[in-house]
Amino acid sequence: MPLAVDLDGTLLLTDTLFEALGEHLRRRPLWALAQLVQLPFAIAKVKERLTSGLDLNVATLPVNEDVLAYCREAKAEGREVWLVSAADQKVVDQVAARFDIFDRVIGSDGTTNNKGVAKARLLAREAPGGFEYVGDSPADMKVWARSKVASHVDKGEARRRMIERMGVPVARSFDRPKADLRAWLKAMRLHQWAKNALIFVPAILAMKIGNLPTFLTLLMALPLLGAMASGTYILNDIVDLSADRGHPTKRNRPFASGRIKLWQGFVAAPALILGGLVGGFLLSPGFAATMLSYLIVTLAYSFALKRAALVDVIALAFLYTLRLIMGAVLAGVLLSQWLMVVSMFLFVSLSLAKRHTEVLRRVSAGERRVANRGYRAEDATLTLGLGLATATAVPLVLVLYIIESAWPSGLYASPAMLWVAPIALSMWLMRVWLLSNRGELNDDPVVFAVKDPQSLAAGAVLAASFAAAALLPEGSLELLNVNRLFGQTQ
């Protein structure tokens, strides 16, 4: 009795149809979306079009090791092992060649979608003496009904009972990694929402954060921006699947590892993006307009800009600065040009720090290129030099702001306290670049700052300097007046 094994969701923890769709989405997004629309109406033909001229990196596709071991056991016992899938024949052949244990390999042919009833009829015809079938989806109930013995992946005892009620004995039940709440939170990169706290900065600097309606508006905007950003993170993971699986840590991401099914990502990404945009419009049309700008730049980054060396860091810095613009729109305050300049220099430097770490790690691994990025091993000196230059510019611009704007404006009662800010910022940037040059900057620098005690201390000192400058009574820092200490009155 042959052992017939399904491919998508059974032997593999992923779905090759959505793998191909994600790869085309990266290369030809509009064409891929057109295929997605046609999928329900001509599924076999669309599968053929998606796989034609496309070589999936089948060597890195996540495998259900228990199912693979079961196939090897059957082969060792002298049974024939068939790979029978609704995936297009070309893809099934590629996967079968990876394992070299299958006696027959059958997939869809561009006309017939080899799924459900069609697969059941095929196996009943090709194995008249009976067959054992290993599957995972509700469509496989039709196949199990015609099988002599059934094995299944996922759904545990509930699915076992459903199969046995049809009078078919169950040989084996296999598990797959669970897409629990932790997996979804990781896919949504909830820790990255810390970046969105930048929307509070304009209100804080304009002394409007104490206004309750302003504070509540900013607070409501936070999850809306986060939801939209999470949708773009999921979309980015889908188009980056192949590159992520070649990365030492990114290969453990929920979609790359197969913990979350790809079709769920294709549903979740647009739902989160649209939900965030609609909520943003209801909160403030101006805020929604800036969110739309953020979305456009993010999509441009995901599909093209991140593969252009140095252009990618400018795009990332602009995305950070857009958060400040959002905050200014929501708070109804003018956005300081000084803040914009500091923001761009600061976030270009931090983005370069992240890239510098990635380049160093690839060099240490003996590779010449950073996968899915435009950087090569010899770019390490460039990322270091540009990163340190922009990091040096940040406190310099802040000093110019204190001298040229903050002090003469009269906005701060005790502006002398502001001199602490460039010192604290310089110390933090030096720490970021020290870790980056050692290859130890494991997170996005802003997320790293939220987790790192020394960074939090530097941030507290920075915030305290601005708070003290605004709140301490005028003349309370006369003891720190160097001119008075040395008897100079002019």
C-alpha cells in the first residue's frame, strides 16, 4: 500500500502557492496582485503562471521533520512513497528532487487543480488496492474518505475523530508549530511600536503635552499608527521570505519559519493597514494624510529602496521624521526646523549604525554581500565614516539651536540647563556606535534604546534637562554662570 503525502502544510510548513505569490509581489507587485484577484476563478492556470519562469529556493523552505521522518520510515520498509499535491507540477518536482525519496510525483497541470475530489479520484485510480494519505486541510477530507488508512497534520484529536467517523483508521497524527499570540505579536513587531512615541515630541517641546485633549488625541493615534506599521512589517516579511531564511536570526521569524501560515499574512497585512488608515482619518484627516505618506514611503522601501545602498538609510530617517510631523499635526503646533534637521541627522546616523552591524556580521561570516541589501563587505569603512559624521552633526546642531533660538526666544526660564542635552546625546550616540562597530547592536537602535539601561538613563537626563530649563524659576542657576563666577559682568 503506497504512502501518498501532501506537500503544502504537510511535508512543508509553508504553502508554495503563496511563496511564489510573495516572490512575484517583490518583483512585479501589480502583476502579482492581478493574479491574486484571478486566483478563485482559475486556480490551476494561475498556479501555472506564478511558477512559470520562477525558481523557488526550495532548499530553504521549512519542513515538517516528523512527516519527513515518517516518509523515510515507509521507504525503508519497502513501501512506495508518493508526493501528491495541488501545487503546480514544476514546484512539486523541485521539492521532490530536494529529498530524493519519492517514487511518484504528481501535481496540478495548469488545467486540473489536483485538490479535494480531483486528488481523491486520482489516488483511487492509481492505487486500486488502497493507499495511506497524509494531509492537513479540510479539502483533504474527500481524500481521506477514499483512503484505506489516514494520517493527518494539525487539529489533533478533533480531526482524528472526524476521520474515524468516516470509518477510516488513523495511523499517525502530526503536530505543526502553533501560531499563538506570541507568534503574532512577533510578526507584528509590537516592540517596534516604541518608535511611534516620537509623535509626542512636538507637543512636549511646545509645552502642550499637559493639555488633556491633545494628550488623549496623541494617545489614540499611537495604536492606529502601530497597526498600520505592523501591516507593513508583515508585508515586508512576506516579500523577504527567501532572504530572511538565509539570515542567522531572521529565519526564525514567524512567516519564514512556517509558524504562521502565509495566507494568513496575506489577509492580516491589508486588514491592519486599512484599519489603521480608516481610524487615522476618523481621528484627524491631516493625520491620515501623513499616515498615507508614511505608507507610500514604507512600501517603496520594502519593494525597492532597501536594496539601494545609502538611499535606504535616508528613507528610514525620513520615516522617523514623518512621525514627528504626525505629532505636530495632531497637536496643532508648528514643527521646528531645528527639530527636523536634528531628526534627519540623528536617524540617518542610527540607520547607518544598523547597516554597519549587518555588514560586519556578513564579513565575519565570510560573505561579500548583505542579502537583499545593496551593501558589500568593503562598505564597512563607508558606513562607519558616514555614521560617525552624522552622529557628530547631531549635538552640533543642538548647540546651535540653544545659542541661536532657545536662549534668545525666552521660551525657557533657565536655558542654561539645556547644555546638558548635547552632552547626554553625544554620550548615547558614542555608545551606539561603539556597539555597532563591535557588531553587537542586535536591534533597531531606537528599540535597543528602550531596552538598554544606559540608553534609558541618557534619555532620562536629556528629558530632565529640557524639563528643568522650562520649569526652574529664572535665576535659579546663577551659581553656574561662569561669567559671574569670575567677576565678569559684561
